[in-house]
Amino acid sequence: MLLSIFETILKQSETTLAALKNIKTMKLYPEAKRIFRELDNLGVKENEAIDVKSLFAFDQLHYHGIQSVQACINALNLKRGDKLLEIGSGWGGPSRYIAHMVGANVEALELQKDYHNVGCSLTERCGLADRVAHVCTDFLTYENKSNHFNNIVSWLALYHIPNRQKSCLRIFELLKPGGRVFIEDLTLMNRNANVNWALLKSDLFANSLISIDDYKSCFENVGFKIDVCEDMTIDWSEFTRNRYSNFLERKNEFINLHGKELFDQMEYFYMKIVEYFNMKAIGGLRLICSK
């Protein structure tokens, strides 16, 4: 049975918008507008036009930033005119990067209204609104009957969404025949790891955290062919350790810009991610598959 320990605990087969808004329990997401202070610190004032390249260093919320997005572009051979859906777009960083680099038409799907609003503003100010359309909705209730996509991408988002089988089926349905999917996501590594699982579920908003093998099976079961399934655990464990160390090194700079409360929230999240990787409770994968 392809149910994670968390799905079993929650006994939840369907999701609602209200339930998913509990993603704010993740201390990574306390204040969407903090990116505007980063821009102001660079001399870019509110409502001014932005060179999209100036955002690349800090509008990506996943591991390895634009390096990972470029790997996606290369793996899927993305090109001008492709119709692409990003699930869980956050500030819209990957969508803007793809639209800018290859000229694809991207739909950036994000549940959190504050991140959606900031993403819309950044995209407009970068002059990319004609190529990136932001949509604020729950993926499991998302409907797009007129445009099936050439490609669907997602970074560190699907494990948030309850009902893994339904989300995989929706991805399959939204993709054109011959289309491809690129996903990087957290996975369940060891169910017997010595961690507080209820706290981990809350810290990571982990509603469908499953093993790599189960992840592959979920996509195969709805009709996908697995092209690549790469275990990213060692790489991401090192990345998160370095991120935490670098964050602590710039503590004073961060507090001066954003305040002590936000520092404490994000410091907690970065610390706990390191802990969960170190305890071998979580891992990660890169999955590429075809319809």
C-alpha cells in the first residue's frame, strides 16, 4: 500500500484549501514580502523595474537554485513556445528563469496567496507577464481544460500535497502525450529513524512523504515511464548543512535587514532540516518521467 506514515496518521484521502493553508506551520514561509527588502538592499525600490537576472540569487526556494532549474531545462530540452506548468511555484523563481532563458510559456501554480501576490509583482516588474501566468489555487482542484502542457515541473512541493495517487493522476491528465515531467522532492528515508515524527510532519508540512521506491511506483501506476530516478539524499544533506552554516555566519546582516523574529524562525527551520537529514529520516530524489 502506497501510503506514507503521515497519510495513515491523518487518515486523509482528500484535501481542502483551508487544510493546506496550514503550510504556514513551516517556518520557511513566514513572510513572503521579505524578498522586497532584499531588493531594496540592492538599490531596487518598490515598484521599480527589475532585471530578472538580479533575482536569480534569492528568488529560488529549492536546493541549488538556478543550477537545478538549468538541469531541468537541459533534461527536458525546453524550448521557446513550450507550454509548461510549475506546481508549487513560491515566488515564481523557476518559472521566470525558464521563461527568460528559453522563452517558454509558463503557468506558475501556488497555493499561498502572499507568495502568489509577490510572484505576480516580481514577474510584472521583470517584464515577463506575457510569458509567466501566476495562478493561486489548490493543485488537487486545479482545472485547465483548454491547455494541456508539454512539460510539468515541481521543486520541493509534491510532498506537501495529501492524496499522492490523485496528484500523480492529475499530473498525468494535464500532460500532453509525449510530454515529460521533472520533479525534485523530499522523500521518506527510514521509518524507524529516532525523530519526533509528529513534529517533523508539522515542521515540513509533510502530508505525503513516501520512499523513493513508492514515489516511482505512484508515477508508474498512473501510466508514466520513468526516465531518471536519482537519489539526491547525500547531495542535499551536504547542501542543507552548508546553507545552515552560511545562514548563521550572516546572522547580524540578516537581523539588520529582516529582524530577529524572522531570523529565529528561519534558523529553526534550517537547523531542523539538517537534523532530519542527519537522522536519516528524510531523503530526496530527482524524478524525470514521460507520458
